[in-house]
Amino acid sequence: MNPIPESELILNEDGSIYHLNLRPEMLADTIIIVGDPDRVTEVSKHFDTIEYKVAKREFVTHTGYLNNKRLTVLSTGIGTDNIDIVFNELDACVNIDFKTRLINPIKKSLDIIRIGTAGSLQADLKVDQVVISSHGIGLDNLANYYLLENEVEDTYLLEKFKKEVLTSVAASVPYISKGSTSLMQKIDDQYQRGITLTCPGFYGPQGRELRLPPRFPNLIKKASNFSYEEYRITNFEMETAGIYALGKLLGHQCVSVSAIMANRIEHSFSVNPKKTIEKLIVDLLEKISQL
């Protein structure tokens, strides 16, 4: 096996990975990811102690302990382009020797839990409720740059989605990936489950119209009416499908949990989003600290 070239595995002068500015010892085996850099402190303020605080661009990382459980919380910024950076660099920290530039013979699997926000696509999934993503369907193209293979059931689900939701010429080739069933069972005892649509933008790609009309004006209606066996599409957001796809390819256990900020069917928005997110953080930290 040849060492990974400097142009591919880029390290900073202090030996940290290029974008995240992290060295392997700075990471816990259980990682919480959030989109908003300011949300990192909203999570880590509940830690008993903090070992490391690192910030570079939109990537802010705190590692510490809660109830004797070592945890890392990391902000990804918005979108699956950032997820591509975050997941490849997190994996490099735990599965590549930075000194020899060789892949470790024994691979480490991380538990990665996303705490995010989303828009509901179902009338009965109200603002301030919580949804856990059984699957992510990506409209963003990220996984199409990798060799992602689907299970038979997921292939059927995706084909049905293409026929019923993307009936006109689409702007992307959708992909699908499933969350970690085992990790989901450990933290999910009260949240609704559903398929999450991951979009490459917040406005037109999610059917919002300010001054620019979206190309697919019926996307919300078609998505909300879609179902496959016990699954239905519950929400829009911008990261989950990429998290599930890269997590699967790299061998990490991933779950995405979202607080519903907007209901796109009822055209409503949370009156106290900070309170809703804080409650979700506290509830999940209690469960995660016991993993």
C-alpha cells in the first residue's frame, strides 16, 4: 500500500486535518454534529468538562465529558458539500495514520448523531415536534460521486419515488441511504420516523418562492403524498442523505434527528425555535451519554 499523497490528505503545520483543524486525539468515538456553529456551545454547555475547543471557518469543535462519556460536538455548516468535507476528514482522523499516511489495518466505527432542524411535509407533523430520519433521499448529487450500492428494498423505494415525485425532468439524479438501525433503536423511543428529502438549497430546491418561481412547483404536494410500505416522506432539510450515504460507505453508525421548525403544508413556523432546539438537545444528551 502506497502512502496517500500530500495533495489528497492535506495536513496543517500542527499535524491537524486541513479543514477541521483536528488531530486524532481531539475526537471522541461518539460525535454530535450540528449545522450552526453557534449551536456547538448550546450542546457543550451541558458537558461536565471540556478538553478541546477548536474553530476554523464554519467548523467549530468541542470535545469533553458528560456523565463520564467522552463526546465531541462539531458544526458542519449548511449543505452536503460541507458534509463531504466533514465525513472524509473525521474518518481520516480515526482511520488513517497521519505520520505514515497509510490507512490503518483495523478500522474504527464512530457513532455520529445529527441534531438539526427541518421543515415538515405532513400536516400531522407539527412545528416543535421531532422526527428521526429512517432514510435520506438526496436531491443534491453528492453520493453520485461515490460508489454507493443500495439494498434491494431501498432500490424499490427510490424507483417508486422517481416515478411518483420526480415525474418531470429533474435537476439531479436522486440517491437513497438508510440510517443506522442499531443506533436508532438506542436513542429513539418517542420520535416519529420518516424519510427525509435532502435538498441542495433552501428556497427553490425546497419549493419556496420569494421573487423566483421554483422549477418544480408541485414538489411539496407530490412528496407529502408519497409512501412506501410503512414509510412516508416527513421532512425537507439539507444534510441527512449525505450523512447517511458517506456514513454507510465509511463504516460509521449515523442517525439524524430534527426539530420541526416549519410546517410546509400548514404554512406555520415555530414561535419559540430556541426552546424547541434546547429541549431536543437535553433529551438527546441524556440518551447519548448512556450509549
